[in-house]
Amino acid sequence: MYELFNIRGKVAVITGAAGVLCSEMARALARAGVKVAILDLNEEQAQAVATEINAAGGTALAVKANVLDKKSLEAAKELIVREYERVDILINGAGGNKKEATADQDQSFFEIPPEAIQWVFNLNFTGAVLTTQVFGKLMVEQEAGVVINISSMAAFTPLTKTISYSAAKAAISNFTQWMAVHFNQNYSPRIRVNAIAPGFFITEQNRYLLLDPETGQPTPRGESVLNHTPMKRYGTPDELIGT
Ligand SMILES: NC(=O)c1ccc[n+]([C@@H]2O[C@H](COP(=O)([O-])OP(=O)(O)OC[C@H]3O[C@@H](n4cnc5c(N)ncnc54)[C@H](O)[C@@H]3O)[C@@H](O)[C@H]2O)c1
């Protein structure tokens, strides 16, 4: 039977796959018959996701790696290729924000330390570039592949407070377009580079901004976000799967 969206047997590397959104992507790809490499800095959580997928009949491998360390990414690539022989799909999901890089009542814009700005920018932007350098090279050798970056709605409309995060996600959208053209013109039209731009999902990177830690009720910012969201609620990770 002809199946339009059949991806059975493909190999996907997903960074940040121990996290909330990308672990859901890993589970969904595994259900579709894709072999998934759960690449994350958090080895224990990566192993837990891989174990869960394998127990459910999928094929998953936990790989500890740091997207900001090229040597660590090269070692991860070696391990994955030894196990799965190729890489068809790369999802650059590792990313996030932190309080120190936020302008709020505790710290004005003028006090944000450069290290915090760099930390958030590097994690969200440089991490995706380095990972694409390592796994993209494999795709060039294979003359085929798919790269999916995770941008954010913050790339289109910068969020108040999270200065470096919004800037890094805008950079990811820009890099995605640059990379799509670069691969096509220089290597292969069979390597596609795209990004998705999720809206708001409650995860560790934004919980402190959206929910009051004591009451669990929306903060004024959380209320403002919901008022600007046509469906008046946060997304749930499974809603990203179709995309
Ligand atoms: N949560 C949202 O509302 C939202 C909205 C738009 C985009 N995003 C983006 O989606 C992606 C996933 O976010 P999430 O909300 O699931 O966050 P999460 O914090 O649940 O997951 C992020 C994962 O990245 C891993 N990680 C952090 N630094 C790393 C490093 N140096 N090397 C390897 N792994 C590292 C963490 O261990 C964690 O497992 C991020 O790029 C985030 O910016 C999230």
C-alpha cells in the first residue's frame, strides 16, 4: 500500500530529547517506526526516555552530548552511526532560557550580565549551528537529509523580559533560511532545512515567568500571554507532532 507519510526505518537524531517537547517528538517518531537517538546533556533523563520508547516496541538510543562542544557531538555521531549506520533527520531541539538573562523586577536590563546573555544565545543559536555542522556533514555524504530547527513565536514578536532568548530564536529563523539555501546551492537539493516556531507550552524554561510558584495561578505575564492566544490556553507537547 502506498503511504504518503511513511518514514519507517529512518534514523532521527533529536537534541534536547530528554526535555518536554522533544521527548514527545521522539516518542511520536518512534511510533512511526523511526530509530531515534535521544541526545541530551541530561544522561539520566535521556536514558529514561530511551528505555520508555524501547519498552513500547520502538528503537531508541540514549546519547549524552553537549551541543556546545563539538568533540562531544563528534563522539555522539560516531556512536549513532555505529549503531544505526546513517542519519536521515536532525531535530535541533536543545534550547531554553534562564532567569539571569531576564529583565524583570529583580534585575533591570542595565544589570543583565554578559555571561547570561551569552549563555542563552549560545545554547539556542550556537548549539544548533555546531550540531548541524557535525550531522549535516553526514547528510552531505549521503546526499540527503532533513534538518528541523526549533525557533519560537518569540522570533517574530520579541517577548518582553527575555532579551537574549528572543534574539537567539530570531537568529535561528535566519540561520534556517541561510542553511536551506547553502545546502541546496553547495551540496544537495535533497537536503531540506526547516524550522517550526511553537507558541507557549509550560516547561522548565518558562514556568517561573508564567505561573505563580505558590498558587500555581497565572502570573500577570501568564494572563497577558493567554489573552493574546486565540485558544486561551497553553499548548500541549503532542500538538506539535503533526507538524
Ligand atoms: N516551552 C515553550 O513554550 C517553547 C516555545 C517555543 C520554543 N521552545 C523551544 O523548544 C525546545 C525544547 O524546549 P522545552 O520547552 O522542551 O525545554 P526543556 O527544558 O524541557 O528541554 C530542553 C532540553 O535540552 C537539554 N539541554 C540543555 N542544554 C543542553 C546542551 N548544552 N546540550 C544538550 N542538551 C541540552 C536539557 O537537558 C533539556 O532536556 C527549545 O529549543 C525551546 O527553546 C519552547
